[in-house]
Amino acid sequence: MTKTQMCLKMMLFLFLAALCLRCGSAQPPPEEQDDGVDLVSSIVGEVDTEGHVDDEGDPVGEEYKGPTALTVNLKVINDKKPKGSFRLVSSDGTVITENGKLGEVTELNQGVYTFEFKSPSVFGDSTYVVEDVEVQGKKMELNKVFPAGQITLHTYRGSNTNRCVPVTFEVRSKTEEKNLPGKGKTCQPLILDAGSYEILLNLSKKKVQPVALQVNSEQVSSAKVKLDK
């Protein structure tokens, strides 16, 4: 064998050796297996919540089934804390509270209720009914706005429109087709449940002047009315 042949043979041997070494090192990565093991649980173990309570003393992981500390708030026009009360009726028609106090906490079993609001601020002993109120949780606030509007009737005589002449009146609801209890007086704010009305101005014992009136919820307005002779 010549020297050249020996060199070629040696180079071929080295090439084949390098090729075998490269193929042996390029092994595919092992496949990931999901054996359903929770890594956190495997380290710290299973967390036992039985017998544990939160900061308020309620059992951890359990649904609260106790009574609800309910606060009922009512707003009438611009008065955020008006005088008034509410009647509370359960879903089966049982009266739970007859004269509930606004702004105070009432302890109540969780469930669905009907609230009937009344306020002396609203003329005519009107009732605002809110049905299907779901009371739930340890604490809850119910905030409602009485659907009433405010209007001031500026009644005057002759051409002097700036001087308001007060007269008494009665109110008839055209929406409900009935007269509302009580009497009012012009030149001062009047709060009425939203609806259509007829104001009967008492000009004398025998003479009444009717005034048609539309009241919108939470609207504050005024109207000038010239009194008949």
C-alpha cells in the first residue's frame, strides 16, 4: 500500500468515526408524561379546609346560609334621607315587617321579598312597590329612589306675575282615576308620584279652577298659573 493510499484510508476512518459520534449524541428528548400529579399537592400535601373559618368567623368553603343584615335606603327627589317607612312581604304573601325603618339594619332570612315604600314627603299617601327583591349574603344594602317629581305652582292675579298668591287645592290622579287624600297649597314645592294629574284650585267655596299637570320622575319644575276672577 502506498503512502497516499494510507493517508486516504486514515481520513476515511476519521470521517466515519466523527459521523457515528454525532448520530449517537442527537437523541430525541424524552416525551412529557401527564400522570395527573398536582405538583403543588405533591410538595405541600392536600389542604384540609374542614373546621377552618375566615376573618368573619364563617366556615371556609361553605355557602353562607344565615340571616342577612339588610339596610334599606330611600331617596325622594333631592332628599337623600327622607322620613318614611317600608312594608316587607315574603314571597308567600306573609307580612314580615309592617313599619320598617329607613337607614337602619334589619336582620332578615335570605329569600325573595316585596318592599312597599311610603314617605310623608310625597303628597297623597302614595305607595312605591318594588317586587322580587332577592335578599342574600351576610350583609346587603337596598337603595331605591321614589319615582316622584317636584313642582311648584306659582299662582297670581291680574298682570302681576311676580307676586305669588297662595290658594289651597285638591289633587285628582288621572292616571289612577281617583282623588288623593289631603289638601295642598300653591307657592310652595309639591312632590307627587310620577303621573298625570288635575289640580283643583279652590278660588272660593263654590268655585274651583282645574289645572292639568304632568309629573315626571325626579324632575324639579315650576309653573305659573293665572287665577280666574
